[in-house]
Amino acid sequence: MASPRLETFCCPNRDPATGFIIGFQPRLFSGMCACSAALSLALTGLQILPKRRPFRHCPQPKPASSLRILFIISVCDLLGCAGIVVRSSVWLGLPDLVSRISDGNSSEVWPQVFCVGSAMWIQLFFSASFWWTFCYAVDVFLVVKRSAGISTIVLYHMITWGLTLLLCVEGVAMLYYPSISSCENGLQHAIPHYVTTYAPMLLVLLVNPVLFTRTVSAVTSLLKGQQGIYTENERRLGSEIKIRFFKIMLVFVICWLPNLINESLLFYLEMQDDVKASDLKNVRNAALITWFIMGILNPMQGFLNTLAFHGWTGLHVDFSRQRRRELPWDSASTSLVVAGGFTPVAGSTLLYQSHVQEIKKNLSANGQQQHSDAISVLSEDSESSTVEIHISSEQREFEDMKPNGASLEISTG
């Protein structure tokens, strides 16, 4: 699991609340964390592996930059889970390691080095996952509003990894001042560490819903701008985008809200004179319950994220080196087919290079006689596109027939 309490535990003179929460059934907790992280590691790896897909005659667009962002988020989750597996396995296999960490007079440094190193590894990659999730929300909003080029993706790398390393190192340095073996007592030296840990998490919880909501509104306006009306197809398209953003935020809240609740309870316990007082029994029980919930849900973020991003991708792994990459959002596509049963034809792609007005102009110029059209909200470079909306309509075979249904493909990532 990912909690700043893991770094605090590495101090021999840790606070009573940290000692209480980590000292309760440590082997059971470590085993549970190891199982949850190993399961998430396996399922996440299975989800992001290439899969065999049916042959398509339609040319597929290049992978968007959002797919790179989502892939990076999954990789960060995988590396964070790997750190949890290693840490929990060592704690299970070497139970005396904890006692050697707690011994402030011990001359051994390797137990504390492992404690700090594993805790920083877990915090680093889960914090990076938070920052990349925030950048994903920013990216989809910017692409719809004013487009973002390949240089923006480079900027995302600089921001996420730079801020992650800076905040992680700064928080740990403040926590272990003047040294790991003699950390300062009191909350003052630990508060910067907790702030740097939870700042990106709170950023995602508070800002991402606003960005996602504004992105949905912008896409809705863009869809209305096609023909000046908002048909059932456009409504379904906007609904799919909204549902996908909702899934992403739901997974994040489920996996990380217990951390905020647990930390609030532990801070409350730290401010009491006696952590084990009888009138604090309910608070201690609530802290223990949320602690074990964290041990299960924190590692599962990786797998749940892939479900929110791609849906269940199946078990048919394709290791072919000549395989052509396809967008993983096909599983999220919705189709509406009428009794005529005509096969949708491939749609032409209008590349959005600068402004939404150009798309509207092109669409009005093409008119309704076009058999199949696609709206692509792209960045300055086609390889760095983030939000793609494809609307492919079926070919009309007879003039006296009603229009056939539309096959909708949505890629919001």
C-alpha cells in the first residue's frame, strides 16, 4: 500500500499512532498487501499486453498521445505494486527486520536502508501516477479547446517526473532530519512529508472533475456544431465520453479515499495524550479498518484503472512482432444497426489542426451527401492526438430507404 506512515515507521522514535497502526497484526497485513499487489500486478500486465483482434478492412488511426499517457499511468501502477510485493514479502520472510528497524541503538544500517528505499519507491511511482492522471485531464481539455502539440507531451514528462522527484526527496529529507537513526520528534518535521504525499492526490480529486466536466461541455458544443442540431447519435456520443471520465474518477476515489480518512483518524490519535485510552476505542477500530482497506485497494488501482481506460481486453494475448497496433477503445464502441444490416464503411478523417471553426467549415462544406464522416479533435501533430471522436455512418444503398443506423466509436484517451 502507499502511505506516508511507511516512511514514518522507518524512524526508531516513531510517533505512538504510527507504531500502533503498523504494529497491529503486521504479518497478516503484509500478506494481504502482497496478495493484493501480486494480483493487481498480474491482471494489469495482462490488460496492457497486446491482444489478438479480428482483421479489419478499415485503416486504423495511429495511437494517440493519450494512449501513451494512460500506458505510463499503468506502468507507474505496475512499478508501485512491484515495490509493495517486494516490501511485504521481505517483511513476511524476515520478521526480525522490523525489530531491527525499531532498535535505535543498532549499528545495522541495511534494515533502515531497505525500509526507506522501499517506501520511497512505492511513494515515487504512485505519486507519479497521480501527476499523470492530472496531466491526462489537462490534456483532453486542452486538445478540445485549443489543441496541444508534441511539445506539450514533453512538458508533461518534465512536470510529472520533476515534481514527483522534487516533492518526494524534499518530504523524505524533512522527515529524516537530522538522520534516519535520530529523526526529530513531533508532528512539525513530519507535516511537510505528508503534504508532499497527499498534494497530488488532492489535486486529482478536486481539479480533475472540473476539467472533465468542461471537456464534456466542449465536446457537446463541438458535436452540436456539425449540423447545428443535437441528435440522438451525438447525445449517445457525449454520454459515452461522460461515462468514461466518471469511471476514471470513481476508481480513483474508491482506491484513495480510505487513505485520507485513515490519515485524518491517525492525526486525531496523535493529538491525544494516550493513544490507547478507552474512550478512543472506536477511533482506533476505524483507523484499523481503513488501514486494512488501504492495503487491499491501493495496489488494485492499476487493474481497476485499466478497466476504466480500456474495459476488459480479454485473455487472447498476441505476441506477434508484426502485429498492427489498434486503438484499445474499440471495446467501448457502441453500435446502432437497423434491420437493413448494411456494413459500415470506412470514414474519412478530418484532421483538426488549429481551431474548431475550421472543423465546422469543413463539415458544412462536405454536406449530408457524404457516406461516412469522422471528427477528429487532434493536436498539432497526428501522433500526439488525445481526444478522437469518430462518427461512421452506414452507406445508403437505396434512396427510398430510411437512413441506416450509425456505428459510433469513441476514444477519449
